[in-house]
Amino acid sequence: MSARSPIISLRDGLMQKSIDSHFRSAGNRGVAQAASIIKAWNLWASNRKGTALQWQADETFPLPV
């Protein structure tokens, strides 16, 4: 997969509901969406490209840079 803007990747993932599709409960979906937004922000703020925005429950919650 080619590197692309994390903001576009986030938009596409949220529109296609692929960012949070692995969570069944609505509460966890919101947490997954928030974590993905922070991951996209961190990539964008550090001027990096990437599409690895999906957050797993066993990961540490990301902190904004």
C-alpha cells in the first residue's frame, strides 16, 4: 500500500467504518475512533505519511504530540 496522508486515511476509515469495525460495543467504538484520530494527528503533526490508524484494545492509548 502506498504512503498517503493520515488525514485522508482517517476520513476514509471513518466513512467506511473500518476504523472501529473490530469492536462490537458502542463504547469501545468511540474509544477506537478517538485513538485513531490521535494517531492520525500525531502522524500529521510530525509530517509523516501513513495509514496504520486502527487501534487495538490491547495497545496503549495514544497521547497527542
